[in-house]
Amino acid sequence: MRLSTTSFLKEGEELSDHVIMISNKVSLKLRYIVKNMNIFHKLWSRTSFIILVLLILVGIFSILLVSKNPKLSLSTSDAAVLRSPKDGSGPVVATVNVKDFGAKCDAGTDDTLAIQKAINTLVTTGGTISFPAGTCRITNTLNINEGKIALRGQGQHITQIHLDNANARIINIEGGNTGISAVYLKDMSFIAFDASNNTRTAGNGIYLHNVGDWSITNVSLTSCWDCIYLNSAHTGLIENVVISDYTAVIGGGLNTGITLINSISNSIKNVNVTSSNSILGGYIVDGGTDTLVIEKSGVQYVGSGGATYGVLFKNTTSSHDPRWIRITNSFFEPKQDTGVSIMITAGYDIETAGLYTKGGQYGVYITGPRVREVRFRDGIIQLAEKDGVVLENFARDVSFNGTLVTDNSQSSRGAYDGIVVAPGMTNFSFDNVRSGNTLWNGTDGFGANQRYGINIQPGGNNYRVTKNDLTNNITGGLYDPGGTSEVRFGNLGTSLPDLQ
């Protein structure tokens, strides 16, 4: 059935009349909606105005409150100290000055209590403790037991904290059982020796335990015992730091520059350790430490002193061996007659690139069955008193690639080698290594001293010696009686046949 288009019209009603009626109804509805929208708009405008006025009043009140109390003043520049060393983000927080708590920083007054009071003031809120130019003398350890705290001076050599106590630490940052985070030290110097009898401190310079997200930047430490000691300190940064000693201090200088134990995900950048006295080491990497980067840093001896080890990898703990370590573009010059630039007795996945070692008894010494997957590439190992590189005692998976090993055996001409591998070693390789005497003519007094470029003792297994330049050694380029599963080819300075 088809419906008529006009079936809905009443009798006598025209289509045009119906359309006009509908239009009128729609018009009334639209007027109602617009009217209500205008009312809502007026109400919203009034509410917004009231809220804006309240915010302005609160802001004025806050400014007046802060101006009445300078200890709670806000500083965006100081707040930058409390930002993560990784991403640089962080909130603006309160800043206090140690002078507001009675510190004089005149090199004579004991400022210990005043500085500790300033630290304690920010225990619950967090913030920056600002130090003036001058020397703040302390006679006991400064303690930080809560996070979100920064100590900031006016510059590395402008603000000094002098510990005048041979039996204390400079700063103790203790996280306890639960741990703390966000502790930063910046722009100051720390000096640790007892002025009354001119002896160094027996404790650590800066000690961190169970601390995360921390940094020590643009700082110098002088004559401390173990200058920076990290025990379970994680996700941290040590950058632009100088560690040294005073020759006049009785009992010598520092013991270690930086020690890490059970510490994870830390970076050491632009750090230099120097000593004119005999010390244990520049960097001590102990058990439980992993994911460590040492970049553009070094150890250098002065006079007759120096470090026994530039870097020492060991494990005196029940934790895992040091692992996932990277050392790049760094320089190590240990004590001349007894030192070792790089000593590895325990470690896994250790890699160096652009490493430069100079002097010492040995350049690189790798020993022990707890050493595996160690890689040296594109470095220089030179002027050691004895062998440039020693590989022994069942260390395995050790490789050298693109390394210059030169002018070693300085203590006795022709007695020691550029590289020596002990009997029975397995899984090692030397590729594209230059091991020889560059001072072949002896023009600067050293002369040609290395016996062999590479000396591999009998019983080796699964090793590779390829494309090495072993010219200009006294006895020969390569000593290799042959081993099991050996690959050898493309070597200069030797008449030994290729093995593939």
C-alpha cells in the first residue's frame, strides 16, 4: 500500500501551514537553549573570576611569608643541584646557608655543630645547604642520614671544608637498612688532616652506604685515607674530581682514591688521582660491583711515590665478581718500580678502549680463574719496568685488538717481553697488535729493551695470533711452540709458519 505524502495533514490544512507551525516550535526550542547557555556562561565567568582572585591572594601571602624567613627562600640555581645526574629533572626546593646557623668559615672557628644543624633542618623537607667562600673548619664527621639533600659551595677552590681530626671521616652518608636517595655534593674542596700534629685522617673522606641517585661533582679531596668509599651506592656520578695529597703530611698521603664494593650503575668521569707518597690504588673495584663506567680519568705518580695499582679488580666479598665494566680514554701511571697500571684478579666482561698505561712494574696483569671475558682494544701499554702484559693462572677469554705494546722491560734490557702468556692458558687472542720497540735507536736513553713481542709458553689451547706487527724486538717477534686448536697467520717480525 502506498502512503500519500499529504496523509498526515488535517482536513483543510495546507502543507505550507504545517511547515510554518513546525518552524515556530523549533525556533522556541532554540531560544530556550541559548537563554540557558547565557546563564551558564555568566555563572562560569563569575566563578573563574573568584578563583583567580583567590590564587592571586595566596601567591601574595606566600611571597610575604618567604621574605620574612630568608632560610626558606627558593632558588632555581641551587635547585639544579638536586636534579638527577642522569636526566637533569627535579623540583625547586628550599635552600639554607650554613652562616645562618652560626658557621663562620674563617678557617679557625669550629663550624661542625653549625653545619650539622643546617643539615638537620632539612631532614624532613630536603633541600640545599649552601656554603660561602672560605674555609669551614670541622672537628668531627658530618652526618647525612636522609635523602634529597645537597651540599653546595661557591667553587672547587673557593669553598673548603677542612677536617681537623685524624680519626674521623669528613662526610658520612648513611642509608641504613632501608636506604636513601638523592644526595649531592658540588663545588667545594675537602681537606683531611689534623693540623695539631700534621697527620692525615684515618677514616674515609666521603663515605656512602646504601645510597641511590647521588653525585659528587666539581670537588677536590686532599690527604684523606680512602677518599671516596662507595659501599652499596647505586646509580651515581663522580665527575670533575681531583684527589691528591700533601707531601708534608706525616705518614704519607691518601690510601685509595675511589673504592667501590657492592655498588651498581655508577659513572666516574674526568677524575684524576695523584700522589707523591706510596698508596694502595687509584681505583679499587671489589666484589658485587657491576655496570661501572670509568671515562677520561686517570692515576699519576709524583716524585718517588705513586699507586701500587692504577685500577685493581678483586673480590673480597661473598657477592659476585666485578662485572660489566667499561674503561675508556683513561691514563694510568702507577708507582714506577712496583706498581701495576691495571691489575685484574677477578672480573667478568671488562672492556677497555683508548687505555694508556705508562711505567710501573707491569702495564697490565691478568691472573686467576675468576677472570673471564676481558677485552683490550685501541690502547697503549708502554715503558713498564718488566713485562707490558702478563696473562696467567687460568684467566680465560682474554683478547687484545689494535693495541700498541711498546718499549717495556725498562729495568733490564732483553729480560722481559711486550706480552707474556703463562703455560696452559686457554681461550685468548692477539689481533692487529703492534708489540715492539719504537725507541729502536735508543736516542732518548731508553733504547730497545723488549725480548719478544709476544711470548706464549707451552700448553696453550684454543688461541689466535693474527695480523700482528712484532718487529723490532731484541730476541724475536713471536715465541710460540704451538698449542692445541691454534690459529696463527699474517704476523710480521717472525719466521714461524702460519697455522689455520
